[in-house]
Amino acid sequence: MASASLSTPLCDLLGVRYPVIQAPMAGGWTTPELVSAVVNAGGFGCLAGSGVPPDRLREEIRAVKERTDRPFGVNFLLAPPGPGSQDVAAVQRFLDRFRERFGLPRGETDLRISPPPLEEQLEVLFEERVPVLSLALGDPGELVQRAHDEDMLVVSMVATVEDAVRDAQGGVDAVVAQGAEAGGHRSTVELGPDGAAPLVGTLALIPQVVDAVGVPVVAAGGISDGRGLVAALALGAAGIQMGTRFLLARESGAHPAYRRRLLEATEVDTVVTRVFTGRPARGLRNRFVEDYLDAGSEPLAWPLQRAAAGDIYAAAQAANDGDHSPLLAGQGLRMLREEGRGAAEIVDQVVAEAEAVLTRLGVESSGAPSA
Ligand SMILES: Cc1cc2nc3c(=O)[nH]c(=O)nc-3n(C[C@H](O)[C@H](O)[C@H](O)COP(=O)(O)O)c2cc1C
């Protein structure tokens, strides 16, 4: 049973026991097995809907519902195309050096990218009565009202106070404040002229977002254990969203080379770069990143870069090669000790550690300091 100190307004809002969210992670990592294990353990789990065709999304949602009747969410990335290079031919000729290793043909210069089928995907969510819509990398805008009309809650991820205020004023039910330590894409729409995203650390960002909005704030970025959960609550957050830690859960879809690299990496081994997809994202510095950065070659604009390099990423993953596909990860890497632990054990462990920290700090279950 969680101490009262761990029961926050986020738990009431989402109808969960613990204020621990498993981050949606596009790429096939957040499987229905992972999401359902987290929610059955008392946390909140989220499928990644980005890039998932509507029919498959429906199957994944149903697979979660077969395993649990507790609430869960589905996430989409809203970033519009650009900014950045459109010179596909130049980038493909650069990427050809990676293709040789896998015996792949020269890269296509005629990349046809259809816009994401967001309308069809949303229709699936509405029909399947998914309880929570999770959004990132964009302004939720009119999606908030549409989701509310379907009795869904909306959670949006932001990386600046300005975006948090925009989303809170727009009616979202909670915001995830994503610090610079976070693995994955920086959750901003606007990028600087050089394509860079704001990098405000979790410790600085959380209290400033908390002070600016009236909805529950969830802390994300570099949080990997119960100490991080208590720290987030101390900063005024109502919970945490962890991505990297859950990649190592037994139920995650992360491939063996990815898992091994995560366990070998340290806090200095990640970089925020546009080379993976065209938008700034934090991931492990592997050979692909190093070669790209050494060459100083300009990646394509989002989402062209992901599409251009997609054959290389797929071949690398199929070959269990950790060097030539994005291994997105946050900075809390030395805290990842386990391999093969179930997601429920991770939730239990984070909660137990947080309770131990509260006891050490002399915080009783009422939340009041002990005498
Ligand atoms: C592999 C990976 C993929 C991610 N994909 C998504 C995504 O599809 N949607 C999203 O909202 N956030 C995504 N994120 C970011 C997470 O929501 C969250 O901000 C981040 O994982 C928190 O930092 P941490 O990884 O240090 O726990 C991803 C993170 C990782 C590590």
C-alpha cells in the first residue's frame, strides 16, 4: 500500500495508485504487454501511436484491454514537417556509407512521405474508448476539446514554461514537463534558427512550470528510481514519467543490442542531435551518431531524415546491431542496473525506494515531517 505522501492529484485524475507513468516510446518499444504490466502494477502506461497504422493501433489497444481493465493512454507526436534541409540526394549519398555494411542498395532520392493518419488514428481511440490522449511535440489545439467530448483526458508534454501555459490555457488535464535530461525528442514545436531546441534541466524546469499552471505537472527526464520520484514531488510535481528505465523491462520491445548498450552506458554517453529523425532527440552516441557528427553533415528536415535512413535502421535492428539505428535514451543511465526485470517489479521498486527516502527524510505518511 502506498503511503499517503505518494498519493497525489495525478493519481486521482488518472485513477491510479502510484504517480508513476511509463512514457510512450515510438519505435515498437512500448508493447501492449509493457503497458498492461505497468497499469496492473498500479502505475499508468501509455502506448506510442506515432507511426502506427490505424488497424495495428486498434490491435495494440485491444491487446492492452485484454490484459487489464484499468486506464491507459495512447500518444501522438504532433510536430509539423521541417525546418531544415530538403536536399535528399545529398543526404542519401552520405548515408550510403552505412548501407554498404548491410548490403543495402543506394538510398532512394524520391522519398514520398504521406502525412500521419491522425484523423483515422483518433477515430480508433474514440471507438475503443481509450481513457487518455497523450500528446507531444506540438500544440494540442482543438484536439483537447475533441478528446474531452469523447470523455477522454488529455496530457501534453512540454519543455518550456511558455508551452506549459499555452497547453494549460488550452484545457489539457495535466502537463508532462520534460527536462533536458530526457531520452527521445525534445518536446517543443519551435526550434531555433540552427534547428536547436531549448534544453532546460528537470530540476530547474519543474518548479517553474508548477508555479505557472494550475493543472498537475508530471516530471520527466533522467528520473530512474525512487529518489527521483521524491525529488519530483518535492519540486511540486504530482508524479513522474519514466522512459529509459522501462526500456529494460522484460516486456519492452527493445532489442538485445539496445538493452546491452543501455546497461553499458554512463551519464556522459548521450547527445541531443537531429541526425536520427531531423528533430532534436537525445540518444546514445553510437557509431552512426559519431560518424555523422565527425563529418559535420547536415541531416534532412523532420520527418524526411527518419524516412531517408529507415532502411539502415531496420537492417541494423534485424542484425541486432547497436551501432546504426537510433538508441534513444535519457541521462539517468548508471541507475539502470537490472536486466530482464518485469515492469511491475520496476514500479514496485520505485515506489518502495520512494517510501524509504520519505522515511529517511522524516516525512510521515500524512506528508507531515515527523517529530
Ligand atoms: C526510446 C524513447 C522513445 C520515446 N518516444 C516518445 C514518444 O513516442 N512520445 C512521447 O511523448 N515521448 C517519447 N519519449 C520521451 C518520453 O516521453 C520522456 O520524455 C522521456 O523518456 C523521459 O526521460 P527518461 O528517458 O530519462 O526517463 C521517448 C523516449 C525514449 C527514451
